[in-house]
Amino acid sequence: MFRRAVTETHKQGNELVALCDVNEKRLALSVREAPPQPGNGIATYAAVDFDRMISEQKPDTVIVTVPDYLHHEYIVRALRAGCNVMTEKPMTIDLVKLKAVLDAQQETGKNVTVTFNYRYTPARTQLKDILLSGVIGDIQAVDFRWYLDRVHGADYFRRWHRYKDKSGGLLVHKSTHHFDLMNWWVGSTPVSVAANGKRAFYTPATAAALGLEGHGDRCQDCPVFDRCDYRLDLDADEELREMYLDTEDADGYYRDRCVWASDITIEDTMQVEAAYANGVFLNYTLCAYSPWEGLEITFQGSKGDLTHKHVEVHGVFGGQRDKAAGENMTTTLHLAGQRPQQIDVWAGEGDHGGADPVMLGYLFDPATMPEDKYGRASSHREGAWSILTGIAANKAIATGTKVDVDAMLAEAGIELGR
């Protein structure tokens, strides 16, 4: 996505000067996919030569797309080398790494931008627009449910995300999007968090119930491959085969680990209760094995309710993933004393429901974009607050207690204004 934005969509005023990766074969694939660049073209570096890349190429901006637990390392090194940084979400995964990022940003004064594309989805922006209008009055409480189906949800359990020390669990890796939306929608940040979480579905017990005992460590050459509805066939997908199967000998990374493995440390069923500084309450649920994929959210206000539902995938039937299209999003405004009103949902073209083209325009060609009255840009502050709900929720699950967010930050030596 970023490579295309810099070299094709927004090539005026932008140049991709270098790529850096741990896998030399995947690095070569990325260079092959990019159009020729001015000057000496695209330089390539091994991950161990990241600092040399910065000193030799002198980029204005470093874009960080490594696994979550390594984000802080490259963010900090780029900042201290004098670069601005764009990073994939989540900005990082725990308090120690968060403090390192915040300290480096404060020391250098350079910019950290977190690429929260969900803010730019037309339908999500429309919710912000409606809330800003004050039509439902003061927001009092929010019910927010996110469903991952058994294709998308399962994928987090076969990759590096399945280990909490690598991803922070889904409450950090995935929910950072959702908690960021909450912070932005309600214009506040959490002060207390309680949570429950468990791994209920992607377990050895479920494998046994499905008759999949004796499964292998990965899908490739698994003894029960043909009987498992959750298999990932890297050979059957040209892009996956080229990107992962053909390159795994360079770094030992397996893209198709078994979702039923006993050593998985993340949850697949999570509920969070949070209170915000402005008095708003949140009830949040994330399920990673739903029969459908999408979200449901209701904002309860002093004058009425605003409800939005988006069905992204109807379900998986006979091995086919039935992606929703057309009339798959609804927004309902229900004011006290009036009949519910169906609102025409804003739509857009492009990835992530039309979000990516808008976000990338603001990132790489801001002079051509209209003034953003919705305040969708996300700095290190928004990046920090987006993960703090999940970090606090992880602590609440581990301790069985409600977490005071300010006390948690003070204990970690982090100062972060609201």
C-alpha cells in the first residue's frame, strides 16, 4: 500500500529511496513490484543495516511496517536519526516500549504519524459528522461489537500475532483501530478499564471435537490438511506462495502455523468495560470466530440513539467466503418521540471501504486535499491513547481487577496529556 502510494498514486513530490527487510527474497520481490525510481533507484538493505540505510539515504520519512513488537525499535532509531516516522498500527504493544517512543519523540521534536485508516472510511467519518452536529445530544454510553469471521479471525492464530509478546493480543493489535475510533468519536480518553478474555475456540480441544487430532505444526504437509476447514493452502495462492512459501528458507518464517496449537497465548473472546474522562461509558466485544464479519455500534445520547451496522462478510458457505456488497451498511437515527430514520450512508471507492485513498492523500499529497474538519490525522498522542485501552484491558484480564489508567501511566513513568 505505501509503496504504491509513494511510487505511483502520489509520485509527484515523493520518492522511494530505500527498502529494508529481514528477508532478502521478499525484499527483492518488493523492489520488483515498484516502478523505476529517479537517480540510483531503490537501494536495499538488510535489517541489521537499518542505521546505515538512514545515514546513506538521508530520508525525510521512515515508514515502519514490521511486526508490532518491533515498531518501537525502528521508530526510536529513525527519530533519533532526524527522520519523521509513519507507522502501522498499533504504534507499539506495551508500556515500556510506549515510553521509549514518547521519550524519543519529545527529545527530537520529530513527527510520528500512526496510519489509522478507519478514521477515513466515509461511513465512519459520517458518524463523526453526525455526532459533532449534536443531534443526539450529549453522548452517554456506547455499545460497540466487532466480529471477525472464521477466515479472517483464524488468520491471527496462525501468524506471529498469536503470541501476546509479539502483538499485545487482539485487544492491542486489532482493537487499537476500534479504541482509536472511540477516542475520536467521543472526543475523550479512558480513565478506567475492566475486561474479561479467554481462548475459547482456537484450542486443541476444538481440534479434537472436529476430529482433527494429530494435526501438524503447520498446514504444509499436515496429516489432517484435507479434513480441516481452517487450513491455509499456500501452494494454491500464487501471491502467498511467492511472498511466503518460496521465501521462508531466508528467515524461517512460517505463514501457515496451525490455529489449534497449544502454545498460542492470545485470546479469541474479549469484552471490555471502560469509562472515559468526559463521563462516557463503553461496552466493547471482540469475537474472532464469528459466522459473519463486521461491526455493530450504538451511541446513546441525551436526545436519542445513533446506530450503525456494517456487514463486511455474510459468512463462509461451502468453503466460499461470501463478501457483502451493496446494501450492507445501515445507519439509524432514533430521536426521542420520533420514528427511527434511516440515514443514507456515505460511501467511497478503494481499499478499506474507500478509506485508504483519502488517508494516503493526506499523508503523501496534503496540499491537494481539503482542510480536514474532522481532525482525522493521528500523532504519537493518538497512537498512545489508542493502545492504552487494550494495554489496560490486558492488565485487567491478568489481574482480575479494574485498572486506573492514570495510575498505570504514572507507575510506568509516562506523562501523556488528555
